[in-house]
Amino acid sequence: MYELLNAIVLNLDIAGIILLLVTLVPILKLKRELPIGSVRKLWEILSAMIIFFIGIYIYITVQYRIGNVLINRDIICILLFFGALFVLMVSTLSLRTALDIKRIYTLEIENITDPLMGISNRRHLERKLHEEFAKAVRYDLAFSILMLDIDYFKNVNDTYGHDTGDMVLKNLGAIIKNFIRVSDIVARYGGEEIMVLCPLTDGNHAASLAERLRQEIDKRVIVPADMEKEGREIRITVSIGVAEYLPEISTVEDLVKRADRAMYRAKHEGRNRIFLCNNSTSDEMTTVNVL
């Protein structure tokens, strides 16, 4: 056992050189992924320093193995200095790279988020809608969408002003985002219209989710009363159209059109209700609840 440990210790120098060589692999990959700029330049300098260390380590290893244990003092000083500089560069570059990643992530989130409602924007919705529709078609998976519209939202703007209307939209976005499942995607479709994508969900289950959401919104105070401004509390209701993917539906536009028609049917029938379009034609619909 002692001989084995001794053999391992005696070959740690070789292991160190190998580890430094291995370190170059992820760094070279990282450099290729980074855009041209100051951070990439610093990673290139770090790569050069690793190559420098490899050369020094090889030199020291060879000197020890040929029996020349009296290594030049200047070499030791240089090695220690550049070793400290190496650690400083690694820590600094790690911080800068992490901050750049955070900045890029923040920009990406802002790019796909509606600034008012705090849910996905139309651009992100279009991309995810096509992705989920393609999955449903290719693998014959269940997929449904909810189209939601605020009832009498124009009256809210006309009565309380657009600032209050914006607050209604913002608070509604938060309610829906916190209510839906992790796998669902909620996005602002346009104006006060909101769409929810429900992957792996058939029409009946999507309609059940829509009904629970409708009830949740119906019982909530969207904007609390403001006693200082003598403002009354604001409650709203929503009309929701639900459409599920069927084999005869060939395009995303057709699926959205079905949900849209179901939503307008809900509005026409009295609002604050849900209609499900789950038949072979978009003109055939099932009411989920009648108030």
C-alpha cells in the first residue's frame, strides 16, 4: 500500500501536466463560443498562460527526473508570480463571464416578455405556438389553446382611465401566470386578449382548466379600492374560447381561428363563460358553463 501511494506521489508531476493540457480543451471551446471582444481576448491570454505553465512544468519535471534538483531560483519566482496571476485571471474572467451571461439572459427575458403584463409577448407566443403545434402533428399528441378576453374592458378605460386599465392588465397577467401549470405558456395575444398554450392537454381538460381560471378571476379583486383617491375596487370577468388540436387541423392559423371563434361565441352568449371547439368543424362548439 505504501509503495502504491509513493508511486502515485512520484507521478503527480506528470498528472499535473496532463490536467493542464485537459484544461485547454474547454477553454478553447469557450473561446469559439464567445463573441469577438475584450472578454474573448482575455480568455486567449489565459490560454497562452496555461501553455506557458505547461512548458515550465515540463522543464521542472525533466530536471527532477534527470537528477538536477537544484532548480534555478529565478524560475521558481517566475512560476510563483505567474501562478498567482493565473489564479487572479481565472477568478476575474469567471466573474466577467458570469455577468455577461446574466446580462444576456436578462436581455433575452426582456425580449420575450410583454413589459406591461409580465407574461410572454406576441413574438415569443408565435414561436412557441408553432413549436407545440409541430410536436402535436408529428407525434400525434394532445394540444389545446385558450383564448381569453376581458369583458367590457373598454368601460374600464373609459370610466377609470388608461392608467387603471394598465393596472388591470398587469394584475390579470400575474393572476394567470401564477394559476396555470408549469408546462403551460401564457402570452399577450394583443390588446386585452391573452392566449394560454396547453401542451399534452386535450380539449376537455383544457376547458376544465379554463373554467377554474374563469372562476378564479371572477372572485378576485383586480384593483383594490383606493381610499385616498376615493377609487372603487375593480372586478372583471373574462370570456374564454378553447380549441384542441385535431388531425384535420392542418395549420396553426386554423387552430387559433377556432379558439377565437369560441371566445366570440362566449361573448355573444352573455360573457363570463367558456366555449370549447372540439368538433370536426369550428362552427360546432360545446358550452362549458352557462351563467
